[in-house]
Amino acid sequence: MRKIVTSLPFILLMGVVAGLLLGLVSNEAVMNVVVTVKHVLSQIIMFCVPLIIIGFIAPSITKLGSNVSRILGVAVTIAYLSSIGAAFFSTASGYAIIPNLSIATSASDLRELPQVIFELNIPQIMPVMSALVLSIMLGLAAVFTKAQTIIKVLDEFQRIVLAVVTKVVIPLLPFYIATTFWCLAYEGSITQQLPVFLAVIVIVMVGHFIWLALLYGIAGAYSGSSPLQVLRHYGPAYLTAVGTMSSAATLAVALQCANKSSVLRKDMVSFGIPLFANIHLCGSVLTEVFFCMTISQMLYGAMPELPVMILFCLLLGIFAIGAPGVPGGTVMASLGLVTGVLGFDATGTALILTIFALQDSFGTACNVTGDGALTLFLTGYARKKGIDEVRESGNIF
């Protein structure tokens, strides 16, 4: 019970509930303070976004580039294809489903928020798109030149940024989210949109199961083995992921589940499961795309254009590979895309962070379970290419 009460989804949910209830009964004098607090929290959180992008993406690229074996190349490729496939599936579903959700966009009946009393501006060290490009170039250049000193510095910087996320950003999020929903409830729009939030969570969970069925079907057909012989062992890993919201925390259980399968090569399990736990985030990507389209319709009156969504999906698949293995890591690493490509403002960013965090456990469970399908694909690839199985501990190649 204590773990549930202290978990991030529960705390965020309490922030949402508190914000909704207080927003319905607050007067203009109280809202003056709330709007100001929301502005300050927004400035602090948005200042951290470029740091998060550089701190998470660049070190991940250096780690991926250190091993150029063909198995690694295949693993990264299928992880990327799974992620962008899930993103395009979610995009198509969004265009088909979201227009039928009756999302209200009219603001004619909304109350106007008071002005900010104290405006504290904290400029970012660089625009988010500059941070994205810098992180890619810095990571690749460090790999190409074998700059071990820079690689070590990036690793240290990643730990520093992770501390910023865990000690500053995450603790502030519940308050920022509470003030966001406080303002939305005061305006009067949230009572119209709350059913939409609940509906899209259910829709996304159904999408997870559809994508997992497709992944396992493709992997089974390619490898010539029954995917059920993998999937039937993944119940404990799925439940652990739901409880922890972390692929890294679920890794030990996932390895145990995968090793019980009679159709997976043990060397591919030892290599693939830990790797995919960090680079394969199909469930999180599917979720983020659908939620972004919903929030765009809700706040801005229209979903992004198809070319914009295609670009967003292709880039999201890349940055999902470099996302940190922490709760909400995918959406945190891709905030630059959300603001830079989709053009979300602070309110849109807060909403995507909120709704993503509330269902993050199910997205993580989809990621972890999908790792079994990709490991089955790797097993089939190794057999087809005549790569001998390594039964001793050590280098599996």
C-alpha cells in the first residue's frame, strides 16, 4: 500500500484531483497566486528541457556506437522499425478515431484567467531543436574520434542531469500539474475534456495489445517458431513492469521469463533482453503519438498535418532509442520534438506529461513484453545466418 501511495502515478493523480477540486471553488484572488506559481514552475521545468535532451541522448549514442557487430546492427534496426511502426499505427488510428471523440474546442463559455502577478523569466541555454542537433552531433563525433575523455564527461553529465530530473523536475511536476488543472478547472474546460482523457487511455491500451500481437506474429513467422512459447512466460514481467514503470527495474524478471522459453537461444536472450530494455520503447511511442494528437485537437482545435506527424514519428523512433530507462523517459527525452516539431506550448507540454505519466506503467509493460518478440526475431536471424550459439559466459559473438 505504501508503494502505491508513494508512486509517481498516484502522486500525479492526486495532483490532478486536487487541482480539479480547487479550481472549481477558487475565486479570482486565489487564481492570481495560482497563475503566478504555475508560470514560475513552467519556467524552471522548461529551462531543464535542453539539458535533459543533451544529457540523455548524447551519452546513449556513444554507448550504442561502441559495438559495431552485425547482431547489434540488426537489433537496433528492428527496435527502431518496431518503434516507428507503432508510431505510424498510432497516427493512423488517431486520424480515424480522434475526430469521433467529440472534443470541444470552443472557448466561448470559458472564464478568463487573471494575469501573472510576478513574472520570472528563465531563458533556456539554447532552443530545444539546437539541443537535439547538438546531442546527435556530439554523440556521433565522440564515437567516430574515439574521444574517451568526452565520452566519460558525457557519462558524468548524464548522471548530473538524471539527478536534476529526479531531484528537481520530478518533484515539481505534481505541483505544476496541479496548478495546470487548477487553471483548466477554473476556466471551465476540464469538465468537458475529462471523459476524453479516460477514453484515450483505454484506446491506447487496446492499441498496445494489437501491436504486441503483430510483433509476435511477425517474429514467429520469421523465426519459424511459435511465438506463444515466448509470450506464455511473460506474465510476471508484464505485471512487474506495470508495478515499477521501469524497464530497467523489470530487467531481472524479464531475463528470467525469456530464459524459460524453449524457442529462444540463451545467448540471444543474454544479449537482446538487456539491450532492448533500453532501446525498444514501442508501447511508449504508440502512447505518446496518440496522446499528442488528442491534446493538439483539444487545445489548438486541430490535429497536426500528416507531413508533420510523419516527421515527428520518424524522429521519435530515433530519440526513443536514446531515452533513459526511467519512468516517463520517452516523453522526457522527446520534449524537444513535442515543442519544436508539433509546436506545443507550456500547457500542452504539461498535459502530455500528465496523461503519459498516468498510464506509463502500461506503456512500459508493452515495451518489456515486446522485447521478447524482438529476441525471437534475433534468434531466427542468428540461425538463418549460421551464427553458432555461445553456451559459455563471455562474448556471445
